[in-house]
Amino acid sequence: PSFGLQGDDVVTEGIVYELSVIDLFDPGVGDSISGVLVDWGDGSAVDAYTPTEAAAPFSHAFADDNAGNPTDITVTVQSADGDVSQTKSVTVANAAPDLSGLALGSDTILEGGVATLSGLVSDPGVFDGLSLLIDWGDGTNTPLTLSAGTDDFVAQHRYANDGTFDITVTLTDDDG
């Protein structure tokens, strides 16, 4: 069999990547292609397709970036004359995490009182750990480390003095 591979050279983690087999042909007389295997190179299971399914693009979402190193996708076409493989190298880029739903337990805290801040976090890189830095606006910072898969947080802070304070929250993943 002979064939080519077509797909982008860069994809972002968590975003669906499409790879197409082009010009798929088996020149053997009386031969036919029996199947197509796709090893995405990221440790996920090898996908098996029929020759008919191979006419449409293959889709895959990479669960994590590859720190700038190429990921090799191997496509194997199976035939009675033997298997033929080709490789496509792809760079899987990091996606920024998302911070949403920030809420204070109360907008007014008395001097010496405790403020409770909560929020939601997400990252398309499902294996990415997250780091949160809360600047409480009074010269105090609270760092939080969140394990991969964590989707929310709650933090508390005691304000020693009265005043008006702007709280700033910064979220990063383990890839920067």
C-alpha cells in the first residue's frame, strides 16, 4: 500500500486535531486494504479503522502538551502484502488555564475578620497541575497548589486592619 499523511504541525492540548490519510492505494492485484491503525504517540490506545473509515479525517484531542518536543503519530495501513507505516510529527502546545466565578463570601469584612474567596479553575491539559497566587491587597499573598483535575478552590485571609483592598488572583499551570 501507499499513502500520504496530512495534518497541522502544531496543535494545542485539549483541542481536537485532525489527521487525514491521502492517496490511499494498494497496487497489488486482488489485494485490498484490510485496516488502518493510528498510534497517536501520547500513550493513548491505538485506534483501529476500516478502509471506509480511513476516507474521513481521524480526530484526537491530546490530553497534555509535550514541552516543545515533537509527538510522533504513526499510521499503519494493513494489507495482505504486508503493513506499511508512516509517521507525522506534531508539536502539542500548552493551553492557558482558565479562572472564573470568583466570589467573596461577603463584600464587607470587619477589622480582624476573615475573608473567604472561592472560584473555579480549568485547564485543557488534563494532566497539568495549577498554581494560584492570591494577593489580598494588604501586602499579604497566599500561594495555592492545585492538583491536576482540580476544578475549584477556597481560600481564607484575616484582615488585621480596616480599609479597602483590591484582591488579585493569578493562575498558571505547571507549564508556565
